[in-house]
Amino acid sequence: MNSVILFGSGATMHYALEGWKHNKFGEYAVFMIATIILGAGFLAGQAYEYTNLIYNEHVTWSGSGIFGASFFTLTGMHGFHVSVGVIYLVILFLQSLHGVYTKDKYFGLTAGTLYWHFVDVIWVALFSLFYLI
């Protein structure tokens, strides 16, 4: 479920940028807020999964061998990057409300979109490593 949430946020981020580029501020705002909410939802899902693994499956960072250490380190670093991304998206949204970006000048929004897609791509690798293999 967490993967669906994160991949869905990649789509909403894409549509947010497209809304901005086509001067549709309302569309941009809806999709940007949706991306922020989905990113926070992913983090909540990750926290739930950590809690479930520790208390129900007894998987810990130090007591489960290389799997536990690798899982918590790599997914924890990913969660950190998602957290940074959510904060960055909030800043971008606030900047857009204050007129920092125009229809023709919006590099920050493009950078935020690329960062968010990068976070999605990294999750594909982590998901494949820990859940499929």
C-alpha cells in the first residue's frame, strides 16, 4: 500500500508542475497539496511498518542480522529523503503563493519535481530488494 501511495504522489507531482506550466494555479495547488499529503502518508505508513516489524515480527536494527540492519538503514535513509522532500514541497508551495515563481520562471518547481521522482525511483530499487527478492 505504501508503494501505491508514493507512486501516486509521483503522478500528482507531475500534474502539479503541468498545472503551473499551463497557468492553471488551481490545478497546480490541488495536485501540490495532494503530493504533500501523500508524501506524509507514506512516512506514516513507514512508521507503522517499523512498529509492526519491531513489536510483532521482532525484527530490529541490531538483533536481526544483516537483514534488519540493511532494511532499517536503507529504508530509514529513504524516509529521511522523503521527509526532506515533503518539507521542500511545502516551501515551494509557499513560495508559489508569494509570487516567487512565474509562468516562465519556475526552476524551483522543476527541481522539486525531479527530486520527488528521484525519491520514487529509489523506492523501486528498495522495494525490489526488500519485498520482491
